[in-house]
Amino acid sequence: MLFVVMVDLHVRTVSIRFYLLEWYSNEMLEESQSAPSLRHTLAATTRSQVVDAAAQLFAEQGYTGSSIGAIAQRAGVAVQTIYNSVGNKVAVLSAVLDAAASGPRSPTPVPVFMAERTSEISDPVDLVHMLADWFVEVNERTAPIHWIIRQAASLDEGAAELERARARQRLHNYQRAAASSASSAV
């Protein structure tokens, strides 16, 4: 009899906890639509730590001299965390380039904030000036990363593919910028 009472009590406790969890989860769902969740914020922070650590190591030791283990140690995370939050070593290198290109706007992707910047400009001459200024600014931050990618590409097929993909991406973005400039002139 005592066992049945404990089970019954246990079932009621579980159902109450489940009810509270469901209420809390629904509440959080509504809140998450307006603000990033704690989990999302922590994941972004971890990713940023990994990317910063990798950028430092790549600058100090080059791509081949920087292991995922060394990046994890510098970032203060487990090796598996790097694979879960960023990906393999080539993905980490790509993320380092993205962060350098975004600069102070990181982790906002370049196409997002450049679309915002260019949409505010109607004069084609002003657009060309803004793009030229931005190219100078971004080149200062990304030139060392492009050099690391070129070195890595000579030894690592994944890095070579990253270099080719990024070249295609830059060409596409330049074409979009030129088309935007041409359509503003009309």
C-alpha cells in the first residue's frame, strides 16, 4: 500500500512538473520571437570564442601549424565543441574570414549590412564612393586571412575549395554591387 501511494504521489509530481514545464516552454516560445534565447546567445558566444582563438593561432602559427586541439585549448572549449559550433578546420578558417570581413558588425554577415548600407544610397557616385571606402576597410582586415587561405590551399584540398568558393562569392557580390549601381543610375 505504501508503494502505491508513493507511485501515485510520484505520478502527480511528474504531471505537475510537466504542466509547469509546458507552461514555461510556451512562455519562452513567445519571448524567443522577440529576443534571442539564452541558448542562442551562449552558442554565439562560444562560436565567437572559437573564431577569435583560431584567428590568433592562424596568425601566429599558420593554418597547418594550428590544430583543432590547439584552437580548442586557446578558446577554452572541448574539441567536440568546435565541430558542433563551427565545423571542421576549413569551416573554422571560413568563419575567421567571415568575422574579419564583418569587422565590428560581426557576426552579422557582410551581405546583410551591405544591403542596408547600399539601400540608403540613391546617387550612383555616392554608392561607388561608399563601396570603394568599404573595400579599402575590409581589405585591411581580410588580406592576412586570404594569405593564410592561399597557403593552406597549396596543402589542403578543402582549403583550396574554400579559396575557389570565396573567389566565386566575391565575384558574385561585385556583380550585384555593379548591378545595383547601374540600376540607381537609371
